[in-house]
Amino acid sequence: MKREYLDLIRSIERLHRRFLDVLRAELNRIGIHDINGVQALLLANVGDEAVAIRDLVDRGYYQGSNVSYNIKKLSQMGYLEQKRSPHDRRSISITLTPKAMDVVSAIHQLEERIAKSLGEETVKIQDLVSAVRTLRQVERAWTEFIQYGT
């Protein structure tokens, strides 16, 4: 079990990096060169929500360590709008601009193309459902470990 568990962890990491490579390749293909895969994924995760910056990591929308840098860059490049909360001036929420929504739309189209391609190949939907179920079980186990040390 230990070997399979370690293989799973390494696969998760490799898949995440590879997905960022896929996003970067798609951005290049459609002529967007001012953002990277991490930034594109952040935009796609935010979508049409208004999200407080502090909630990006908590909700799993951003996995990196330099969220403030990416928010600043995306704002400067016209992908994000920042707005201070009227109730708490320290809290800043972000929303996507129309420019960012175009990127999100391209990402959704990419996801559809890849899903269709997978469905035409050897990947069966029940295999994906099983993989997601297993990953959620691992996530729950990790959460319990963090909370309770067990």
C-alpha cells in the first residue's frame, strides 16, 4: 500500500504541473502571452464570482505561495478588478474583467475538447468517477491528519 500511496502522491503533483503546461500551451496557441498557466487557472477558478483575496487559498482557487504578486500582475494587465469592502476596508475582493472572461471561456473550451478526446480514447467515465472518489478519500484522510494527527 505504501508504494501505491507514494505513486499516487507523485502522480498528483505531476498531473498538476502537466495541467499548467497544457494551459500555457493553449494560451500560446490562442495568442495570449502576458499570463502564465497558474494565473490562467486562478482566473478560471474565480469565474464570475466576486472573491475576497484572503479566500482564494482557503477555497482552493490558488495553490501557490505568491498570490499577492499574481493578483497585482493580473490587475495591472487588465484581467482583474479589485474592490475594497465597504464594511471592512482591509478586505479586498476581486472580479474578472471582460478580458479575463475571454481567457476563462477559452479554458472551458479546452476542457471540453480534452474531455471529449478522453472519452474517445480508452478512458471510461466510471474510471474517472472512481479516481475522483479515491482522491477525495485521500483528501479527507489528509484533512483528518492535519486536524487530529491521525
